[in-house]
Amino acid sequence: MRSAAPERRAVLAGHLDYRAAHLVQIRPSRPSDGAALVEVAYATGFFGCSAEIYFPARALFGALWVGPYLGPAGACGLLAECEGRVLGYVLGSPNPQTYRGYFQKNLPGWLLAAALGRYPGLMGSLRFLWRSLCYPSRRAPLDLYPAHLHINLLPEARGKGLGERLLRAHLDCLRARGVPGVQLSTTLENSAALRLYQKLGFREYARWESPLWAPWLGRPTVHLTLVLSLKPKDFVKNTLI
Ligand SMILES: CC(C)(COP(=O)(O)OP(=O)(O)OC[C@H]1O[C@@H](n2cnc3c(N)ncnc32)[C@H](O)[C@@H]1OP(=O)(O)O)[C@@H](O)C(=O)NCCC(=O)NCCS
């Protein structure tokens, strides 16, 4: 039998090769994974590259884009881990009210922390926050598609089947909870993600061109809202697409 030691060393060194993919464990995310999840989210938050370019306030980034999913608003969060290193995740919320509640509850604390200068990089992040208010995503009906999700993998973990494993397991978990549907936002720039979503049966709900990312990407992007019905009657239909 082949020793796993060289593969483990490769993973720890950040070189996850194809042979090592079987060493990766998919498991539910926990609040104590917060720091590791923020690490991945921040390293991949700009079309798979570091979010630093448009959002230097790392701590606030974590509070806004990982924090909601670690508490009661989150469900079915999963991560891919190898030898204690988090390689990627799928995080989501099936409950729009609880998700909104997280922001309402935490807003005063964030404003206070900002006023006290506790978010290094905040000034450089305001432009993105302002632009996301000016160019919001288009939401699909929340009664049909109440859940939303985010999926991200570190560059060395991509293209090895982990994204598909994570996403399938997340959708199965939502189905088991009786969630009727899920929606997500993406762009035509995220070509690998788009193929994955299409493979799992997501369909386009809305498509529009937006200048949201133009200051950092150098061009406007075509944004998409994708939806997937999780109702049992649609399951076979979706998997046949
Ligand atoms: C998108 C992402 C989660 C996909 O995960 P992954 O582990 O790389 O994908 P998998 O290896 O599981 O591949 C699953 C399917 O995705 C699609 N896919 C994956 N990589 C692809 C690539 N480089 N080009 C085109 N399609 C690709 C394929 O349809 C593939 O199925 P197939 O191999 O049967 O054709 C991952 O690449 C990633 O984190 N990218 C950067 C962050 C990102 O874009 N997140 C989504 C934001 S909306």
C-alpha cells in the first residue's frame, strides 16, 4: 500500500495534487472555524483572488461575509479540510429574516468600532460598500428561493471535485430541511463557478450589466442571479438538465 505521507506533506505545503484529493474531509462548519473561513473568504473574495484590492478592512470583511453564516442565520455550512487546514467552504442562509436580523443586530457595534478606528483599511473599503448600495443585486422571489449561498476554494484546491462535493452536500442538507429553493449571485467572470452551477441544475433568473466592479476590474461585468428549486418534484428534472 502507498504511504500517504508525501501527499500530506504536499497538502500542508499548499500543493494539493490530484492524488491527495481523497485525503480531504468534508464536514459541517462550526463557529470555531470562523478565523479559518475568513482566511479563505478573504483570499478568494475578488473573482477567486484576494479581496484586499477592493476591501482592505479584513476584519469588517469577515464580519459582513462570513459572520452571518456562523450564527443562527446560517445552516448547512460545510468546509473542506485536510490535515487541519481549511481549503474551502460553502456557506449559506436558508432564512432571509434571520439573515437580515444579523445585520440589524450588529450594525450599531460595527459603527461604534468604525468610529473608534478598530477597522484598519476602512477608508479604502468604503468605496465598495457605497457602490454595492448603488448597484445592488437582483433578488429572485424569497418565498420560492429563500436560501442563498457562497462557495469558495483556495486556488490549490480547485478543479479536483471538491466544489461539486461541497455544493451537492449543501443542497442535500437544504432539501432535508424542507427549504423550497436557493438563489445566488455571480458574474460571467466566474466561469468555473457558472459551469458548476449549471451542472447542478441552477437556471438563470436575472442577467444585467453592472459597473459595480469596474474600478478594480477595469470593465463592467455581466451579473447573474441563478436559482434552483429544491422541491422533490423538481429534483429529477434538475438532475437531468
Ligand atoms: C467555483 C469553484 C467553487 C468550483 O469548485 P472546484 O472544486 O474548482 O470545481 P470541481 O472540481 O468540483 O468541478 C465541478 C464542475 O465545475 C466546473 N468547473 C470546475 N473548474 C472549471 C474550470 N476551470 N473551467 C470550467 N468549468 C470548471 C465543471 O463543470 C466541473 O464539472 P466537470 O469536471 O464534470 O466538467 C472553485 O473553482 C472556486 O472556488 N473558484 C473561485 C471562487 C469562485 O468563483 N466562487 C464562486 C463565486 S460565485
